Amino acid sequence: MTRDYVRVLAPTLFEYLLTRPSIPFAEWAGISLRRWQPSSEPVILTGLAGSLTPGLPVGTVVIPRRVGLTNDQMRECDPILRLVLATSASDRGFPVVDGDLLTGDRLIVGDARARWAQRGFVAADMETGFLPTGIRFATVRVIVDSPDEDLSMKWNTPIPAVLNPTLIRQAARLARDAPRFTLRAAGIVRGALAGVERV
């Protein structure tokens, strides 16, 4: 698989640095895709997400069928890209949740999780829904925070949050979980790329 066929986007620098060794042509897209230059190639986004429902614990693999924005716009993910991602996840022993993903311009935490869960969303990210219309896309996200393991809104500015002594427990949990879950998502994408070549 080459980047001439599909572009693999990793949002944060952290996710990009962990994804790049297994997917050399992965691109650092930036939070809210601020660094990404759109093109017509199909796109797979890889990375972390937050659960919106208590029944979706950390480590869960989410490959949504649809992605929505907070302004009520909804888009369908590409079924072929979804299939190869789901097959790759299954081959690695990870069950897949395929409910709707919400994209926000900031973290969805606290009481906002329940409000969006009531509207049918299972998880939230800050990138997928911002892809331009007219391109094929899918995303694989691994849950790193949840209603049971909530995050402070202060994580919208990560560097100050890491240095904040009141967030030390959350920082320790993220330091434990974020790397392995980022690698989980990247491994699923890497396995899926061979499937994309066959379709």
C-alpha cells in the first residue's frame, strides 16, 4: 500500500510519532486537522477517542458507521474501508463497536458525555467530522477516557495540563494507556492496508 492510494492521518504529534514506525507514510494532521492539506485520496484516520457511554470502557476499538458534528451534520463512513479495518481488528482479537462517532472542536467530557450519548453517539474525537465532503474515509479509534475515567477540560491545552499537579492522576493514567492504545489503532490500520490493496 502506498500513499498514492490512501492517506493515513494521525491527529496529534504524540499519535503521529507512535504510528509512523509501522506506517511510514502516515501524516501528522493536527488537532481538528489544522495541519492537513486536503486532497482527493481516500483517508483513514487513526488514534484515540473518548467514550460517551459508561458501557464503553477504555481500550475498546471503535470503527464507526457514521460521524456527526455538533451542528447535527452526519456523514457516512466508507463501507469498504470500514470493512477492512473491522477485519483487521477482528484478526487481532479486538471486538469492534460501530456506533456513531461525534466530532467536536474541543474535548467532550463531564456531563456533555451523557447529553451526546442520549443522541445516539458512542464516542467522540476532534478530527473525523472535519474532513471535507466528497472523499472516501473511515476511522479507527481506541477509547482512552470514559465517563468512569473522566478527563478535565484542562486537557484541551495538553502541555499545561501535564504540568498541573491537580491532574497528576489523570496524567499517570494517560501515560499508561495512551501509548498502548495508539499502537493498537495503528496496528489495526497497518493490517487493514493489505486489505485495501485487494479491493
